[in-house]
Amino acid sequence: MKYLLTLLCLLLAHTFVPAQDATNLRISAADDAYDIQENVSIKTRDGAFLSATVVRSLGKIEPLPAVLFYTTYDQGARDSAIGKKAVDKGYVGIVAYARGIRTNLNSYTPYEHEGDDIYDLIDWISKQAWCNGKVGMYGGSYTGFAQWAAVKHIHPALKTIVPQVAVMPGYDTPMENNVCASALCLRWPNDRLSDQRLPQDIYTRWYASGSSYRSLDTLAGAPNRIFQKWLQHPAYDEYWRSLRPTPAEFSRVNIPVLTTTGYYDGAQIGAIEYLKLHYKYNRHANHYLAIGPYDHPGAQRNPAPNLMGYNIDPVAIVKQSRFRNDGRSLPEGSNGLCRDG
């Protein structure tokens, strides 16, 4: 049996990529070394279809564990690079998209379907001839949230999660303490549903108009159903609470978990809240936390040496090789995702 973070070492080595940015990935082998399946269609239990990219090592026939990166961001052909990095470490790499992304945006509703949809995704992955029945997940921000949604109804094939800077809907995004964050309440859903950016002066015009906040999307000429729905839930009510694991669901999360966040991460309060709730309802939780002087992007990948004018102590600039080496000294975990079982 390998050590607890066999998969985590993979994820925190060179696959440490935020959901929003894959532009800096370096591919270590030629494209002809990979078997890449784009736009794989996976049917959910309620008849919806999810799109995925599956990347395998060309010529490999033995079943391998799979690394699932579930995202709400469509970055086109660049997304295959995420899968390639998993393949380079001896895994099958899957990039799967939230319901409606790459399929039909009319069915896109952020946060609401992840629990059931990811269960169905993992079920499909675990039954493929190229998978040995073991699946791990990683990624940050929305992708971090998705992993906590996945453990609401945890699939037996899911062996570990690495929620990085995980947002907690309604708690830290798109609003915090009942106050909407302008960039998250309207701009974010607008950018998911439309190729047209909001006018740069929209908030100045809205303020000058004296109109209600609810009219902001109409004033921008971009009516948005997601924005309007979120405004119906200004408090952290049952709508938002239902998106995170319940106490009973947290109590059943016994797989290894690694949370990463930063002192300057806007999602820190959500990431820490997941940790606190996990330990509150599962006293034997196998949950690790990595936190340091990082912002939202920095806690998902290599931290910047200078953050907002502050020179970070070199000790805190943890290179990915450090995670790989330090993983050898961590306790063993019975559910670790191991290539050889």
C-alpha cells in the first residue's frame, strides 16, 4: 500500500492548475503519445447529457485509476492539457463539464446539479474498460466546490478529493454576509451565458440611475436568469445550504481530503468552513489543510513570490516538488488512490 497522498502528489506536482487558467501548462510529450477523445457524451440518470474530454496513453491497455477534473469553464482545446498531465503520471485524465457547458446552455444552472451529476460521471468512469475502478478529483474554486458536492452522495469508486480554494455557494460566493459581490452576482453568470461582456460603466450608470439592484442586468442590456434567481436568496437559506453536504453526509466522508487555501484567498472562509464541518460531524475525518500567504490563484498553483507588494518568505513558497517529497512521510491512508492497488 502506498502512502496517503499518492494521488495528491500527482495533483500537486505539475497538474496544479486552477479552473480558470490552463495557459501555463507545459506538455512533456508529443501529442501523438496520447489518445484524446473530445466531446464524449455521458448521460445522467435524469436524461441530461454531460460533455467530457478523456485522455489516455496511446497503446496502454491495462486498466488504470482515473483523475477527474470537473469544471464550469470551457477553455477549448487547452483543456486536454489537463488530462495529458494526468496521463504523464500514469493515470487516465478526464475533464468533464458542468451540465449545459458544451451542450445546451439553457440547462446550465450553477451549483445545483453537481451532486447527482458527478456521481453519475464517476459511475460511468469506473465502469470503463480503461479504468481500474478508482477515481480521484482535484481542482480549485468552482471545481473545489464540485468535489464537496460529489461527496454528498459519495460513489464507492471515489477514493480521494483535493478541493483547492473551494467556494461555498451563498456563504462566500456570489454573496457574503448577505451582500452581493458585483463581480460574482452578475458579471460571473453573464460570462457563463454570453460572449458579450458587461459594459464597463454599468455600475456607475446604475448608481446614477437610482434603480434597484435587481434591475442591474436589464440596465446592462443583458437580462440574466441566474442573477435574478440568486437575488431571491439574499440570506444563507436552505437553497444555499442544500448545496453543501448535510451533517449525515459529512459523517460519511472517510476518504482522504486535502484542502488548500490562503490567507488572502477570497474563498478562504468557505474552504475552512468545509474543514470545520467535516471534523465536527466526523471526528475521525482524514482531512489535511495546507494554508499560507497565498491569494485565490496562488493557493491553486505555484504561489507568487510577491503578493500585493509584500515579499513572501521563501519558506512559504512551496514548490510542487516539495509536496511530492513530503508526501512520503505522511501517514498511510487505507483509501489512497494507488496505481498498483
